Amino acid sequence: MLSTHSRFVGTGYYVPERIVTNHELSEVMDTSDEWIVERTGIRQRRWVPEGMTGAEMARRASMMALTDGDLVPADIDAIVLGTLSPDHFFPGTGVFLQRALGLEGVPCLDLRAQCSGFVYGLSVADAWIRSGQYETVLVVGVEIQSTGLDMSTRGRDMAVLFGDGAGAAVLQATQNENQGILTTRIHADGRHAEILWAEAASSSHHPRIDAKMIEEGRHFPTMEGKEVFRHAVTRMPEAVLEVLGENGLEPDDIDLLIPHQANLRISQMVQRRLGLSDEKVFNNIEKYGNTTAATIPIALAEAVREGLVNRGDLVCMVAFGSGFTWGASLVRW
Ligand code: COA
């Protein structure tokens, strides 16, 4: 008997209309287009308008993914949503998305794996589908970074990197052994938790945040950029080789690698370490910056629409982020 696993039946994304260029940032902090492009490859990012929520961006991306798969919200059996910027401390953004989709009863799992949120989500959704628990699972990555960054020179190393957006994919059970998710492997190493984090607001402080903490900027995310870079360019190739190796495949077999869009220089180094040619690696960071959990599903949805992903292709998605967390998913499209 053929074993059940998941295949992608639809992809979608949504990014806010407002484009923020590097030049615009250089008007509010000491930075420059040259510095940002040279170090990161980013030329612009999107920011949400006042009132736009993560749940609403997730709804738009999800509807696009459902329509792409000729499905309607009522077909969804479960929602997995990755974000590090939830609309509220609790409940998770997943239930707001569920409500916006007009659903009730189906489970909503918010995942806190930062930039690896979508790959973690694929792992969970595929496991549910393989176990027979659910047949159709919506996996979403959504992020609003712009409302949480330090837009002064103090925060420039972080502020220039991040953007807002949402991406979604619908996974469905299949028994076709020539199609679908082959393997997803996820990892974490909490020894490095504070290298890339937002300390507050926090339940370990009483009160969770106060005026002094805000004055000190402890509610803004901070990062040791060089350390993050160093770990990312090691862990990402490692994760790709792990999922390939489990399937008896080599980097050369990959048709399209979709790396988490953290920094073009990271993606280029990962590409070099895997010996892949330019046309086999998808990059859109120049348009959107790092949208954390949303980069991979946005990139996947764009790659599909650009005709870069076709039936039978071997697609590999690989992520690395705060935690540290990382992982890769290998898919026969
Ligand atoms: N504009 C101008 N100058 C900036 C700047 C900005 N936006 N951000 C930092 N600088 C300055 C620093 O203050 C420093 O100045 P100094 O030499 O006078 O002290 C100088 O540029 C070099 O900073 P450094 O941090 O050493 O730069 P870097 O070469 O490591 O590049 C990153 C910084 C953030 C681009 C790089 O470390 C990186 O990409 N790291 C990975 C980040 C990432 O991907 N995070 C998310 C992972 S999911």
C-alpha cells in the first residue's frame, strides 16, 4: 500500500502596498542605500499601513492559496501559523485568521520558530497528514516587523533588514509517491537564544514592560549580526544536505532552492557551499527584505507564478533564524 503524505495544492502571498526604499530609511537614521545594498542586497521593503493586522495579511495570502488550489476555506481541516510578531500577546494570530476565514472548530496552532516558522509548519502539517489526522492543512507565515523596529541610528543594523508580509500554502493528503513532501527536518540550539531576540515585553519581568525598559530600547529586537551570519551559512547547507542525503540525492539534483531571505550574502554563500548555479536559487530579498516566517512562502508563491516550479521538479526550502532554529524541506513538486 502506498503511504500517505502531503502535496502542495496551492500557494499564495500578500505584501502591503507601501514600498519603503533604502533612501527613505536614510532620511530617519544614519545609513545609506550603498551600505544596505552592499551588505544585504536589500533595495526596498513593504510596511503595513495603520490598522492592517497580521491576521488580515494572512487571510489575503490564504485566500490566494485556496483559490490557487480550487478550494474554499471550508475545505481546511487545520491551520498552522508561524510568526514572531503576533497581533496580540495572546491568543495567537491563528484564531484571528480562522475567524477571518469564516471558520470555526478547526484547530489553530501558532508556531514560534521565528524565521524557521514556515519550515517548522510544514513539518507539523506533513506529520498530521501522514498520521491520517487531517487531510487538508493551511500553513501560513506572517510578519509585521515595521511596528517593532528601532528606526533611530541605534537600531539601524536591524531596521534596514526587515519587512512585512504574509505567505501561505495548502497541503493535502496524497498517495502519489512521485509527488509531495519527501522529507522535512527541523532543529534548534537554544544556547544562542539571546544572539537574536526581543527581550521585552516579557512575562519574566514584573510589570512585563515599563517606561525605563522602553527608554533603554529593550523592547526592540537586537542581534549580533556576525554570529548570526556565521551560524546561518553553516546550518543552512547542513540542513539541505541532510534532507537530500535521506533521499539518496545530491545538491545537483535540486531544481530550485528557496532559502530563507535573511540577507543576499547569506544566500549566496549557501549557494556556493552547495555548488548550485544562479538559476537554481530563488532570491527576492531586494524587494521585500527579511519578512521572517513569511519569506519562504512568499518566495515559493512567487516562484510558482514565475514558472520556476513545475510538476516533477525537486524543490528544497531551507530556513535559519532566531533561537537558533533551522530546518529544510525537500519536495517533489
Ligand atoms: N547602515 C550603516 N552602517 C551600519 C548599519 C546600517 N544600517 N548597520 C550597522 N552599521 C555599521 C556598524 O555600526 C559598524 O560601524 P563601526 O565599524 O563604526 O562600528 C559597521 O557598520 C559594520 O558593522 P557590522 O555589524 O560589523 O557589519 P557586518 O558586516 O557584520 O554587517 C549585517 C551587518 C547585519 C548586514 C550582517 O552582520 C548580517 O547580515 N548578519 C546576519 C543578519 C541576519 O540575517 N539576521 C536575520 C537572520 S534570520
